[in-house]
Amino acid sequence: MDKKENVAVPVSSLKEQQKIVSELNELIKITNVLKTNYQNKLLALDELKKSLLQKAFTGELTAKDFA
């Protein structure tokens, strides 16, 4: 493993690298928005679950509520 070889590694131009970075930054922004939306939906779903269970156990939830 001590032997080193010259290996050609292709490298994109600076302009292409900047374009890739820009596109990745946009994808990161979109991903963060989606992540925030997902977390908010999970919180809302948890609150809805708690509310439904509360109503079910206190007798406020009846079959007619689903008709």
C-alpha cells in the first residue's frame, strides 16, 4: 500500500461547481421548509389525537359526530 500511482481525477470547472453548490443550496432550503411543514403536521395530528381521546373519555364524542 506504500505504492502511489498517478490517477487522473476529473474536476468540474469552477463555474459548474458554483452551479452545483447553488442547486444544492436551493434543495436544502426546500428540504428545510418540507421538514418544518412535516413537523408542524405531526404536532397538529398529536393535538387532534389528544382532543379526540379527551372527548371520547368525557362522553362528548358520539356516533352522530361521525355521521
